[in-house]
Amino acid sequence: MIVIETSVILGFLAGLLMIALGASPLTAVGAGGVAVASCFGIGMGAAAYVKKQDA
């Protein structure tokens, strides 16, 4: 659950940063989407690694 929440927050912040830097809205949405996908993938990979170490 925390991975999903962190991904959404970082995606939102990435989109806001792009808007603040003067990017077009489509570029900002794209950057936010990439940030969400990247953060989620990294977080789930880390969770799987930690779970595998416990076994």
C-alpha cells in the first residue's frame, strides 16, 4: 500500500515540477506517468527482494 501511495505522490510532484518549469501540460502528464510507473516498479522490486531474503 505504501508503494502505491508513494508512487502517486511522486508522480503528482513530477507533474507539478514540469508545469512550474514551463512545460506543456501533455509533457507534464507524461512525466508524472513515468514517475508513477518507475517508482512503483522500483518499490515492488525492493519489496520482492526483501521478501525473498526472509525465506
